[in-house]
Amino acid sequence: TQLLKQSPQFLSIQEGENLTVYCNSSSVFSSLQWYRQEPGEGPVLLVTVVTGGEVKKLKRLTFQFGDARKDSSLHITAAQPGDTGLYLCAGANDYKLSFGAGTTVTVRA
Amino acid sequence: NAGVMQNPRHLVRRRGQEARLRCSPVKGHSHVYWYRQLPEEGLKFMVYLQKENIIDESGMPKERFSAEFPKEGPSILRIQQVVRGDSAAYFCASSPIPGTGETQYFGPGTRLLVL
């Protein structure tokens, strides 16, 4: 059973469009991380959100942590082919990370 | 500044053989975590080690799997008598601070294929 559910599982969009990936859980986490994973590589940390309601921006990426610290979203504005990859969310309680199954994003040129 | 290193990157074993996966943490990190990623599934926590100590092995199968992080040298994840279901990507992460999920840096993983 997946503690964190990500949706959608797959997302294919045209360059320049916007996209949102959701990460939902019934559990509360002390923090939530978003990672991006390329084929054949390990997850690379994009951002950590800690406070309920927190919003963080990284260039064209906007991350939001729900007020109850159970869910999160990742929004990409004006997606580019370089944004293609597997996006993973992970909830942390102490040292133990619980990962979602990931959203595979494909941005077509 | 070397990141987390894992070797081998790919490992092929026949059923019944042993698999040894190595992880060298970021220099100065003394906390190591192992995760397993099955196809179409998220990474699952297996074990958390500090130098010479296993802190939490609650995610590791009770049989055939063991992990160590000696005073000198890399952390080792050992799988004895491998079965086809052990085929997966195994990731190691390290952190400088104990007990947080926020500072774990992941290695590139070892892809284990059991024939």
C-alpha cells in the first residue's frame, strides 16, 4: 500500500504548457520533499517544504505544502523539454522517507 | 566534492547466488540509508545505519538480507541466495545530520537483475 499517492501517473504535454502534479496522503509528515529522477540515476532533491501552507518557488517550478501537512503539489509553468523526467514526492517523519510511485512527465518540443 | 557513490551500477546474478552492493557516502556523512525501488513503485525504506551500528532495519526482509557500515570502508548491503523477486534498483542515501529526511543525498543506485 502506497502511503503517498501521486497523480497523474503519466503526463504528456506540449512545450510551453503548464502542468500540475499532486501528492496526497492520509498521514501527516514533518516535511515533504520533491525529487526528480532521470533514467538510470538516483533521485535528486528539488525542494523541501516544512510548514503547512508553505509555497516555494524555484524558477518555473512552484511547490505547495497543504495546510494540514498531508498533501503537496508541484506546478511547472511554461514547461520545456528539459523538464521531462520522473517526479517523486516523499514525506519525512524523522529519517524515514515514504515515497510516492512518481509521475512521469514528458514535454514534447 | 564527491557525492554518494554506489557500485556496481549494474549487477546480474543467478538464483541462489549472493549479491553485494556497496555505498560510499558523501565525505563526512556518517548516516547511511538503503532504499529499494521495484518497477512501477516508489522507493521503499530498508535500513538506516550509522558507523558500526544498525539503527533501524524495520524495512529490510528478515531473511537473506543484511547490511553493515563498518568503521572504515563503504556500507554493504548483502543479499544471500537471491531470488527473481529481488530484482530491483537499490539506492543508498547519506546525510550529515542524524534523524532527518530533509538532508538525504541519493546515489545513482545499483540495478540488480536476478536470472
